[in-house]
Amino acid sequence: MFAICVEFPGHSLLHVVVCADIEIEISLLLPIVAGTLILLLFAMLLVMLRIGSRVKWIEARIRESQRPVDKLAIEPEKEKLKSEESEFDEFIREDGSRLTLTKREQSAAFREWRRQRGVTWGADE
């Protein structure tokens, strides 16, 4: 049996003493403390795992944003645009009077010129 006495000195007229008799068997004290510690450690482990997964997720997003753009994927598009531009330049060079046409007339004439050469975009066929 344990006896715990706590004194609360306060006002000079009032002096409080609280005493309580607590019966705890020593054989139960160790398992209770050990179980509490194990639960706290398990809770801390769960929190650490969650934080770790969040950090990995953030690192993956940062890596994605910092990854260099694949130059091979962009270059064919640029080459395609250059070839179309050179065809239009060739179209204009064949007949200089085409420069005096409006943009709409130039586009229609260019489509017709491409169709006559057998080079068309899918919708013009």
C-alpha cells in the first residue's frame, strides 16, 4: 500500500493537506508501464511512417518538375514546322504575285498547290 500526501500551502488561514491511500500491486505496475510505453512507441512509428511517405511523395514531385525535357521529343516537331515553312517559301518563290494575295487567298492557293503535288493534310484529301 502506498500513501501519497500533497500539501497545498495557500492562504495563511487555510492550509490544505490531501492524503490518499492507493493500493497498486507491484506485480501490475511493470506491465502497465511497459504496455503504455509500447503503445506510445507504436503511435510514434505510425507518425514517422506517414511523414516518410509524404516526404517521398514531395521528392517525387520535385524530381518530376526538375527533369530535363527530352530534346528528341521536341526536335521532330520543329523539323516538321521547318519543312512546312520551306514548302510555303517554295510556293511563294514559284510565283511572286502570290505575295500580293490576302492571307486567306494565299492559304487556299497553298492548299491547292500541295494537293496538286500529292502532299496533303488529312482533311484536304
